[in-house]
Amino acid sequence: MTSTIEPQGVATTAPRGALRRPADLARNIDVSGLVDTEGGLLDRVIFTDDDLYRQELRRVFAPSWLFLAHTDQFHKPGDFFTTYMGEDPVIVTLDRERRIRAYLNSCRHRGARVCRADFGTTRNFTCTYHGWSYNLDGSLVSVPNKDGYPDSFEAGQWGLVEVPHVETYHGLIFGTWNPEPVPLRESLGDMAWYMDAMLDHDEEGTVVVGGVHKWVLEGNWKLAAEQFATDWYHVNMSHASALMVLSPSGKKPKDEVVHRTGRQYSDANGNGAGFPVHPKNRFDAQTVHKWMDYDALRARLGEARVEGPLTNGHATVFPNFSYLPVNGSIRIWHPKGPDKMEVWAWTIVDRSMPEEVREAQRLYNLRTFGPSGIFEQDDGENWSEVQAISNGFITNGVALNYQMGMGTEREDGRHPGKTSELYSDAAGRAFYGRWRELMNTPAWHEARHENRHEARQENRQEPGHENRHEAARHEENK
């Protein structure tokens, strides 16, 4: 259920001529002292500092696999969906050979977006600024007043910048700017086992119902991604009123609901999932619950997944894709500066679900984790509260505690990888450990820059360097 789209190469060429960006524009900060995974402490400056945020875009988002869209959003050539990778706008589309491809949504002429619609179908992408037009394969096909350009102008060099690697996993489309990434399935590792509990109920896969809901929250994107990876702890306190509403006759929730036991998965790649474990785990929407064939699910997925991550639970695929199996919610936390995020959320259901069951799941998701959902509003309030006071001088210097569950991580023999207790910060510690690792590791684009810098230094020291420099510049401009 994993597919790979080979990089096309044509649209990724980006001539730079004599341009040389000063290295000082991208000053990198050593973040080793900001995350203490062994002691379970975190410096909250990682939620507020603008330089750290810019470094995240370079070193966390640029090299990582990022969620783009669902395959059900693309049915015929020219179907497109616009989204973001970090803060980079991208177009995801189905080309004429029915391959899913993704491009930077920026004209190569003056940089405006070439597609301003959220989704739709088109034959090409045309910039409304000066009219440069691009085919579905990213190539530049129309340039008004082309005769005004010098003979050296080659349209083939000025196609849309293409995301070099796009892969899918059970209907979820991910992309990365890294030219030589670890394959998506390998990057997911054991996390795929937990994802399958939501995505692989039957051979027909999943589809999207109800479109994409979008809303803006005050708060750093990591606050949301971290919570969905690691935090069942907040449920009984933050969502007390919501649990009361969902309880029969407005009574308080049953004790076995309040004091659930379960497991929390975490790994070195920053992925995390938490879920109650109970033999009678079930879907919350009654219509969905009655339709589900739990015996068939046990036969396909195994007892451990059905009694655990199949229904109630939470999960994050590092860095910013999260999901909730019980209501079919998948979402992305788009960063919009150190103190703001934009949430995009889909409802996905099994393709085999009848229409009335799909509708029941869609409505349940909206009422709980939609923009005005009874659970979603509680979460947004928490994140904005944390962010609102984090800029204070004293407040910003006070360490945060991530020590719950320390020492409980183990291989339990039932769930893949290492798991801890349900009430634990284990996945949070792993999430920030991965963040620290990437923030302190030069990304692929930095290695390329360093190689060029070393080559120029070498050329300056050897006789005849002028000719070699010109030859290298010519080769770079191809």
C-alpha cells in the first residue's frame, strides 16, 4: 500500500547564475541545552524564539516527510489541491499520466502563486501577474512577449520547482524536499503498525468526506503535535465538560472511562501514539459501532490492534501530521510563525461504509474535533494559554516538566516497538529528542552549499582557477 513517484528532474532545476547568498543569513543555533530528554525537562524558548523558528523551517520541515493530501482528492488528470510544506506553498496534482506530483506554488518569474484556488481541476497553472503558464508536468509552456528575452533564455530551465519525492501510504500522500530521503515506509518504522489500525480496515481503503476544515489558533505548532503524540493525561481535566455531555443523562463518566489503562508508543523518529487497551474498545458513534464487523477486523489486524489503537487514541507522525482513529480525524498543524498555527482537518472513512454510516462518522467528528467541536475548543484554549504567557522574561526561563512515565518504556511483547503507560510523557520526550537532533544536523541543502563553498575556496588557491570557476558556473546554470 506504499507507492513511490520517481523525481522527474526537469522541474527541479533552478539556475542561480552569479547569485551567492551570504551564509550569515542562515545562522544556526545549537539547541543541545534546550531539550533534556534524559531528565525530562524542556526550555520553553523553543515555542517563542523567531530565530529558532526559522531554523525549524530549514532543518525540521525541509528534510522531513510532510503530509500533503489524501489520494481520494485526485480522480482525473488536472485535479489539484494547494497546501503547505512548512511555510512553502505547494500544489499537489494528478498529471496526464495519472501520477501524483507536487510543485512549489510560486512563479519562476516574479514569485507570485500560480494557483490561488484551494482545490479544483485545471489544464495548466497560470500566474495572474505576468501570464507565465505551466503544464501539469511543471514545465513552462507559455511566456507572453517571449521575443523580449535574450537568446540565452531557455524555457526548459524555468519550470515549476518540483517536490523531488512524493510517496503514499494507505491513501495518505507525503512529500519531502530532501533529494535523497529515507523511503517513507522505512521512515515510519513501527509507527506504520499503529497507523494501519486506522487506515487498513479492508482492501477498499479510505475516502474523504466533508472536505477540509481550516482554522487558525494562537500557539506554537509543536504544542499541538506534541499533545497528539503523548498526552492522554489532559483528557479528564481539560475535557471534563465534554465527557459529561457525552455521558448518559449528563451523569459523570463511568470510573472505567476516567481511569483507563493503555499504552503509549514512541520511537527515535519522533512518532508517537497513545491508546486505551480494553477488550471492548469500540467506536463512539453508535451507527459506526453497529456497522463495524469487529470479528473481521480481528482477523485482518489482530487482537492487539482491535483492543488498542483501532478506536480511542491519539497519534502524531513527526513533525506535524496527527490523527484520531475513533472519529476518523486526520489533521496537519501548519506553522505560521513561532506563535501561530493553522489547523487543516479531514474526516476519512472506510470506502466500504454505506452513506448513512459515513454521515454519522462525519457528524461525530465535527461535533467533537471540528473547528467548534466540544473537545477541539478545549485543546485550542490550552495551547493559546500556554503561548500567551510564554514571552514573559521570567516565565520564558522556567523549565517545563516532561517526566511522567520516565523509566517505564519497554517492549511489552504485544505492541511493536517501545511502549510505556498510557499516562506518560514518553512520546513527548521522543518528539523533542528528534526535534533536537534535526535542529543540530545540517540538512541536505546546507551540505550542498558547503560543498560549493569549499570548491570555490579550492579554485582560488590553484593556478587557472578562473577558467574552472567559469566552467563550474556554466554547469550550475544548466
